[in-house]
Amino acid sequence: MAGQFSELERKSIEPIALALKDSNIRALQRFISDAPWDNDRIMPKYGSLVSDDLGSPDGALVFDESCFVKKG
């Protein structure tokens, strides 16, 4: 998650791995593709982090990625 919340311009595995201390590109690729994820445990934590950063009692969050310029 540190890579996704970083100031990196590109958020793919390779730039994230290169930017993190003691990281390994191949190990990060293997972790993302092969590691089991327990959605019942991770989603409440993820929701809490998003709420802490963006939450408001009377707010709404709308995603519309049509305005983002594509790279590559």
C-alpha cells in the first residue's frame, strides 16, 4: 500500500519496487499475483483508511476516470 499512496508518477509494480527500500521487483510481482488475499479482513481496513482521508458525514465519493490522461 505504501507504493500506491506514494508520490510516484507511475504506480505499477516496477516503479514501486524500485522506490521502496530493500524491495525486489520479482518478489513484489510474485506477492501480488500469488499471495492469498482475505477480503473479509482487508476491506474494512481499506475502507477505514479511505474514510480517514476522504470521509465526511455529509459527503459522497464519485469515481469517474474518463478525465485521466492515459499513458502508454
